[in-house]
Amino acid sequence: MIRLEHINKTFSDKSGLIHAVRDVTLRVRPGEIYGIIGHSGAGKSTLVRCVNLLERPTSGQVWVDGVELTALRAGELRKARKKIGMIFQQFNLMAGRTVFQNVAIGLQYSGLSRAHIRERVERLLSFVELEGKANVYPSQLSGGQKQRVAVARALANEPRVLLCDEATSALDPQTTQSILSLLQKLNRELNITIVVITHEMSVIKKICQRVAVIEHGAIAEENEVLGLFANPRQQVTKDFLYTTSSLSGVYPLVREDSPVVRLKPGEVLLLMRYGTTQVCQPLVSRMSKQFDLEINILFGDLEIIEGAPMGGTAAIFHGTPENIKSALKFLEAEHITVEVIRDARMA
Amino acid sequence: MREWLELWFPNVMVRLPEFYKAIRDTLTMFSVAGAFVFVLGLALGVLLTVTRRDGILRNAVIFQALDKAINVFRSIPFIILLTLLLPLTRFIVGTAIGVRGAIVPLVIGTVPFFSRQVEAALANIDGGVIEAAQSLGMSSLGIIFRVYLWEGIPMLARAATITAISLIGSTAMAGAVGAGGLGDFAIKYGHNRFMVDVTWVTVAALVLLVCAVQIVGSLIARATTH
């Protein structure tokens, strides 16, 4: 649905040349919710603006729905943009217009009759659950309601694609959930392809199928969300995952040398991350029996992502060196990612 | 009442028809020049806004030329502009004196001021809103009329109020070079012939006019702020 080919974007300012986006190539499939995650300043907002050419890439091609946008003339580009909705962190509603007028603005001068526009705006407002707010001004709405108006406005021209630039970053956690559910609903019911830009792994986890991690303007890693959680390859990805997992609690303890993580000779502290299927097996108790180990679980974390369980355990293994070695082999055979955090085994 | 007025404002009361004509002349200069200033200033202010570095029709040549021209005209004191523009005024309206002759310098003297006010007002409009409009596929003209000028109404009303009050001051000054109006009336009698009551009444009339403009401007700004 969306194809970015070798996108580069540079800005020049007083301090010199800034390479905001570096050779980004990616594909977003029709009907999927695709996430782009990165820290602030990583270039993700610039990248998403390259999709509808609010920012024109310095080099590279942008294809949306089979049309190369980078080759279009101004008038054709405007027409193409009508089929690419966009919502923003700060909602960007017009304060001087009512909710109805905000939603209708993209429909005026589009050849639709007044009655037709009214009918469509009312349908959109009921889709985003804002019936009865048509004649209210944005200043009278809450943040979540404003974002719903923005969603309705973005959907007015019946786009195939919706770009979300940090759309939930200005909202409280509960409102965030309701907006994410709304995005899922329009993805499923209207079959709109969605690109989500965020710095929050929890957003990716909740609604995305695939995700690109972006760092210093380039894609560091791209994967199915499930695969990314099970097997993060890049440090930046791991950092993001830790922000959502209680397993990350083990690291500060190690840094502070808390008594909880102090090992006796022969012990080893492991962090195990499970993919999907293994969680259903009683791994810990099996290892304990099979290899005669004492396993002391410090942290456990289990979550359901895209309907599949996913999680990990941080635990201290106590046993003979041979048995611990066998247990590690066993874990490897089960495709569990193991990280040795502390090791007090004899060499 | 009439005796009371004749007692306190003797020089005004014997020149009542002339005083009324002065008010009419001031209002004519104010409204005709004001209409031109509003349209031209709005156009140039919008042009400044859209051609600047981060504008939707970025154009360094137009922006720089306009920016510098406005600075030049704003730095010329109005009283000097009046004489400086004499040849141009004669060329455009056929005379350099009277109400007609005053309108050209009034417009040229006030448009740069109003353009800057418009530019400042439109700068308050969030760039994100403009971006949202672009993402909806709106044309540049559509963005100017349906976003900038619409969203800017409260701030533009305040800018227009400030400019209108400054324009009233200028019409009085134009009186000094024979444009007629309240300024002329006050200088001719109040200043040159020491008729203090004429000065007082003129001031009162101008204060009333300014207050009326301010009230209307504030009402519009308040009614359009949501």
C-alpha cells in the first residue's frame, strides 16, 4: 500500500546539514497497522511526513496505493493527499470552527452537495462516537474528543491510508486506549491501512502487526511485532522493550548490587525471553526436575500480544555446573532467548 | 442648553456648519482610506506570511522585497510622507489638497503598518493547523481564505482596531497640510487664533470616534473567539 524507496531527507540550518532520514526503504501492506517507533529526534515524524509529502524527500521515491507521489504535480498531489488521512499529536483542529465545520472542511468545494456533506459528517461523527457534539467548538472538548474529531476529519474523504503522528502522546493512558481502539475499529471495519508513529512501545504492542525501529534517521530493525518482542536484535529495540516489561526491573537491582541478586558460588542469574508457544509449557518446573536445579524466580512477565502469549522470567539457577550447562542447552533447543546477567560459576 | 453651549463654546457655536463639515471630512477620509488600507494591508500581510521561509508559498524574492519596502515606508514620518507624495497624489487623484488629496498619503502611510499587524496576527496561527489543512489536500488559496483568514479573525479584528485608531490620528495630521477635517479645524481656529474651546471640542469628537472604533473592534474580536 505504501512503498518508500531509499528516502533521504536533509535539512540545512545554522549548525550545518542535518540528515533527518537516511536511506529508508520500507513497505506497508494493505490493511495492516504498521508501527514506526523511535526516540524523539530520531526522524520518525519527518519520515511520516514524507509519505504525504508534507516534507518532500531530498531523494527517493514515495508510492502510495500504486501511485508515485514524488512524480506528481502540485494539483495531482493535492488530490492524492485526500486519500491519505493524517492525525497529529496536538490534534490541529481549527479553533474558529465547530466540530461539524472542522470535519466538513475537507469536503467543501469537492463537488458534493450540502445535504451529502451533512449526511457524511454526521455518519463520521457517529463512527467516532461524538454524536451531539456537531455544533460545539473544539475548546469545549477534552483531548480525547478532539482527537476523535481529528480522526473524523481525516476520514472525511474516505482515505485508503491513515497516518498517525504521535496521535496518543498528548493523552492520558485511559484516553490513549480508547483512541487506539478507535484506530483498530477503522482498520477492521473500513479496511484502512494505518501507519502509527510513536515513542511508546505499549502503543505498538496494542495495535500494530509490524514495526520498524528507527534510530538516527535510519531503520535499525524491522519485524513482526511478535518477533520483535521475542527476539530484539538491536540495543535500541531492547531499550524500548524494557520500557514496557517488568523484567527490566532486574537491571537496576544488578546495578545497585541488591541482596536479591547476589549470587552464591556456582549460581547464575538468567533472563529468559519466551516466544509464543513455549510459554504454554511448564519450562521452569521441567528444568528443575530434569536437571536437578533449584530455580529462584525473581521477576516474571507475561503478556498477550496480538492474541499470543509472550513474556519472560528472570531467575537464579542453583545446581552443579554440568546441570546448569545442560539446562542452558535445553533452553537453546526450545528457542528461548537467554541472557546471562550474572555468573558466579567456577571457571 | 443652547445658551449653556454658547457660553462655554462660543467659537464652536458660531461655526457649527463648519464643525459638522469637519466631522464629515474626517469620517470620509477615515472610511475611504480605511477601506483601501484594509484590503491592501490584508493582501500584503498575507503575502508576507505565505512567502516567508516556512510559508506555504515560500518565495525569498517577494518576501525580501516586500519586507524591505515596508520597513522603508514605516520609517518615514507621516508629516514628511505627505509632502514627499505630493507628485504621486496629484497623478493619482488629480489634486494634492483637500480630502481627496489626503487619501493617497493616508493609504500609503498606513498600509505598511497594517501589513505588519496582519503578519503578526497570522503568525499566531499554529503551523500544525496549516499542516493539517495541507494533509487534507487543500490548495494554497483555500488555506489562505479558509484557514489563515478565518482562524485569524479575532486577531485581525484587534489589528484592524489598532490600525484604525492610528489612522484617525493621521487624518488629523493631514489637516495640517490643508486636507480639511477635524485636525484642520482645530489648527485653524484653536491653534492659530487661540480659540481654546475649539481645541477642546475637537479633541472630544476625536475621543468619541476612537472609543466607538475600539468598542466595535473588541466586540468583533470577542464574538469570534471560541
